[in-house]
Amino acid sequence: MTTNKKTARIAGLLYLGVVITGIFSLMYMPSKLIVSKNAELTIHNINSQVSLFRLWILIGLLCYTFFLFLPLVLHKLLKSINKTYADLMVLLAVISVPVFFLNSQNLFNVLSLVNDSNNYFGLSNEQIQSQVMLYLKQYNNGLDIVHIFSGLWLFPFGYLVFKSNIIPKVFGVLLMIGCFGYLINFIGDTLISNYYNIGIDSYIQLPASLGEIGICLWLLIMGAKENKKENNSY
């Protein structure tokens, strides 16, 4: 019989995989390769560090592979609290995985263009630069869609944590607040053209970051208490 503590630590390991690969694929690698509004320098960076660009694609796919299994393990841990919310948590999380995988096609398209040394597409340098920046923009737009579900799944997850007696309630509160942080940033970026230049997005995202990293470490190190009283609410 698998105990809560063992299940929690498996979830913690998967969450750690999501966090580490997410930092590299969403923050570190783009910062090393992409120069906003400078197509020539961006293509130069990609060509000179093509292995890093390929690794960026691979780590991003690995991140969402971890994320595919994470809510399934959390479902096993938390379904006794409220099965309806646990099912909703899995649904909202898992939807983001195929969306991200399809969105990664934009990075493969960039790789095809910058790696086309013989120019089989018959495009001029200016056209290649325009296409590369368009695909990178499309990739970022796709991430915006993915992040809708990255936020939505946190509310049922946070609710389950808050209602449980096996994980500290503070993480549940942070996760539920974090849900709205993701959605506010998405709406802000959609309605305001220079939203991310304002500089408030990182503060709005802070509860989600604290909640997710915090619960990741808690599950990994402390595990979870055994739930002596099953609620099975619907």
C-alpha cells in the first residue's frame, strides 16, 4: 500500500523536475538567445549556439512531460478531500500539455530556417529574419495560451491543499491567489500592448511562484501526513 508520504515525495520529485526545466526553458535559455526587436543578432545567437537552441526545445518538452504526470500523482494524494475538485485540477493541468507540444512547432520552424545553409526555401536574409521573429512571436503567443491553464489548475489544487489536513494551508492560499495572478497577467498582456514593460507582472506572479516552489520543496522534503479522515466530498 502506497502511503501519503511516499505519494507526496513522488509528486515533489515531479514538481522539482517541472520547476528546474521550466526555469531553463522559459527564462534562462531565451535570455541567452533572443534579443527583442533585433532579428540579426537573434539569428546570430541561434546560429552560434545551435546546440543550446536544440536543448531549449528538448528541455521545454521534458518540462511538460513532467507536468503531464504531476497532476495525476497529486490526484491520488488529494482525491479523498474532494474528488470533483481533484478531477478538475487534472483536467485543467493536462489540457496545457498538448497545447505546449503543438506550440513547440514554432521553435522547430525557427531551427529549420536558421539551419538552412543552402537556402532551400529561396528566401532572402531579410525574409528569413522576418520569419524567424514571427515564429518566435507566435511561440510567445502560444505560451500565453498555455499560461491560462497554468493558472486555472492552481485554484482547485490550492483549494484541495487548503481543505486537507496533510499539507500546510498557507500553500493552498498562495496557489489560489496565484491562479488569479496568471489570469491578470494574461488579460493585461492581451489588452495593453506594452504590459510587460510596466514591470508589475513579476509582482503579480509572486504568490504563484512562492506557492509552487514552496509546495514542491515541502512535498519533496516533508512529504504529507496520513489523512485519518477521508472526506470524499462531491
